[in-house]
Amino acid sequence: MLKNVPHQLSIYSVLYDKIPSNHILKIIAGNVDFSFINELLKDSYCQHLGRPAKEPEMLAKILILQYLYNLSDVKVIEEARLNLAYMWFLGLNPEEDLPDASLLAKFRKHRLKETSVDDMIQEVVRQCVEKGIIKGTGLSIDATHTQANTKKKVPERIMKHLGRRIIRAIEKENGVIPAELISEVPDYKLIEDHNEAKQKMKSYVEELIRKTRNSHVDLSILPNSQQAVNETKEILEDQEFMVKGSDHW
């Protein structure tokens, strides 16, 4: 059962005042509308029957913390119990309990059927780009340095997501993926040289855009697909995206 629980502040929430306003998690939370998660996963839950489910948005945010800080299931729960910024980001009061780490594996296996953690990260990145807090591969954060799992190969990962977004949008609106768009995605993780890996993925996505525009699919009647192509092209044309690297968010 999908259960949306309002976050009621407790007397202990005053502790959250210690979190600086320019903390990366405050900036992300202040600019990203995470309501897309519950909407994305609503078909994975029964709305009225069964035991109350842990809120999908909160569980998804834990997975996002894993991605940002490169933590295991067990470690992310341990860290969240000790880190006020993590608890605040999750929408919990300081004294509230966190789910058992085993629930994260179940969430990925049983709830993320038609989507993935990468898809959710992609949407977060898209909103950050739209709001201007990501410029190329860096968050516009003053005096904030975050060691994250995005330090290396972020452009490659984002470009892979952007390509996947185009194909899925076309499949959803067109009903079928044109044969010319079906090709093997380069495995950038096998390329040791970071710049070479970036160029490889950039070439792949640019070729995908070219094939999309030259295919028999009429993008003018597929608004979401057209938007995905246009936004991807805009990101690829951002000089900072390729030049600045991925040293920070």
C-alpha cells in the first residue's frame, strides 16, 4: 500500500538549523521536485490494500545518497543515523528511525520494475540543469566541497542517461523504437582514459540524435521525444560540460 505521510516537525528539528544553507543536499532539495518519485512508482504499489509501505520518495532519496557518497546499503543507513543533513534530506525528524538496510534491496528488486535508480538520478540531474544549479558537471555551490561518487565519469554517465531518455521517449510516444536507433551503447567504464571515455559517449549520443532526426519518426508530433532531443543537444553544446571535467558537483 502506498502511503504518503506528512512530515511533521518535532521539537528536535531545531537541530537542523546547524546545517549550512549552502550544503549540497539543501541546494538539491531546494531546487528538485521529488514528487515525481511517488508518481513514477505508483503502479508498483496497491493504493488501498496491504500493509503500509515505506514511502517510496524516502527510500529513493536513500538510494540517491548512496549514489552521491558511494555508500553500501548498510553504510548509507549507518551514516544517515549520524548525519543531520542526511536525515533532513530524507524528510525525517532527527529522532525518527530509518528502515533496515535489507529493505533497500527489496525496494530495488520489487518496486523499481519499470524504472531504475539511474532513471531517478537522470531526472534529478535534468531538474538541476533546468534550474541552473548544474553547469556542465558542477553544482554552483560556494565554499562547498563534496566527495561524491560523481567525481569521476559523471559526463559519461549523464550522456548515457540522456541517450536512454531519448530512446524511451520515442518508444513510449511512437509505440516502437525504429530499427536504426537500436545500437550497442559504449561501455565507457572499460575506457581508462577519462577524456577518451567522454568523447566516446558524446559521439554515441550525437550519432543517436542524428539518426533520430533522419529516421522516419516525425518528432513534430512527439513532443516529449522532441524535448528530450533538444535538451540533450543543448547539454552537449555546453562547452563546460566537456571541458570542465567532473571534479565536483
